[in-house]
Amino acid sequence: MDRRELLKMIALLTGGAVVGAEVFLTGCKNPETKTSGLAFSDDDVPYLDEVAETILPATKTPGAKAAKVGQFMTVIVNDCYDEDDQKTFHDGMKQLDDDFNKKYGTSFVKGTSQQRHDFLVALDNEAKEHQKKRGESMKGKDQKDKMPNHYFSLMKQLTLWGYFTSKEGMTQALRYNPVPGHYEGCIDYKKGDKSYAGLGG
């Protein structure tokens, strides 16, 4: 699975184009990116790790936290997101924690695993509806009518992207087939087998 195929899969799973993907694929930093006033704090990476771990928890394979997805998120947001999506992401981090606190009387990091799971499932449904409406708004000619991305859609995309491009995700959650390697034109597949992953560009 190469990077473009992975990003297509993430777009399919999250119902929208992967934000920042084109800048990432070209290996460049977005020249329009500005981080003044939107810097991540020392507490943000552990917090994002907990959000990501709730989306992709450890089972028989390592979870998102082991893959350092929180750190990955900060790099992509800083280097590949435009200023609007950066603001959406940062504002969303605060909103997620505030809304969780209103519902459960504690921060997301201190919530139970079941509380976190239930909260993010509901938030994911909200994000999907938002992204559908955003898709409709993008068809209009007036820029003012275009809705921003939902912050949780960004977090979910980055979690999947960061995890499945990490060493842990690539070698333990997927069946790793290193490139270069010998060619096999026909490989038996059994129901339930993991997908293959390689280092294709």
C-alpha cells in the first residue's frame, strides 16, 4: 500500500479529502502556513495521544499512543494545514475538552475509557453530518457560504494517517512486505487476514 492509496482509504473512511495531504505528498511545507498564536503546548501532545488512542486503542497490536500519533498530528497541522484549518484544529482541541467536561465533570484525559469511547462515537456522528453539509456548501460560488472542516474529522484523519504510516502500524497492524523485495504475483488470501503494507511512494 503506497502513501496515495493510504490517503484514499482514509478519505473514504472519514468522508472527505485528507486535509494537508497534497502538501505532504510533495514533501514541501505549506508556504501559507502560519503558526503564530497557534503553537502547541507541552500538554497538547499527551492530550492528542489520548484522543488518538480512543480512536485506535491497543489490542493485540499497539495503539495510536505507542505510534506517537499525537506528535505526528502537531507536525502535520504546523507544516501542512492552512491557517483556517490550523485554527479549526486548535479551537477543536479546546471545544472537545470543554464539552467532555460539561458532560462528565472532568477533563477528557481524566475520563474513563468508556466515557471517552461514548463521547467520541457521538462526536464522530456529529462530524459526519457536518462534513455532508460542508460538501454541499462547497458547491456554492460565494466563499462566505463555505463551511469549515469539522475539527473531529481532522483529528480522525490524522489518527489514521499517523498510525498506518508509523512503524507500529505498518509492521504490526498490517502485514508488512518490505520494498525492495522479491515479487510474488499471486498470494493466497484467507478471510480475516491483514492487508499488506509496503514502502511504496
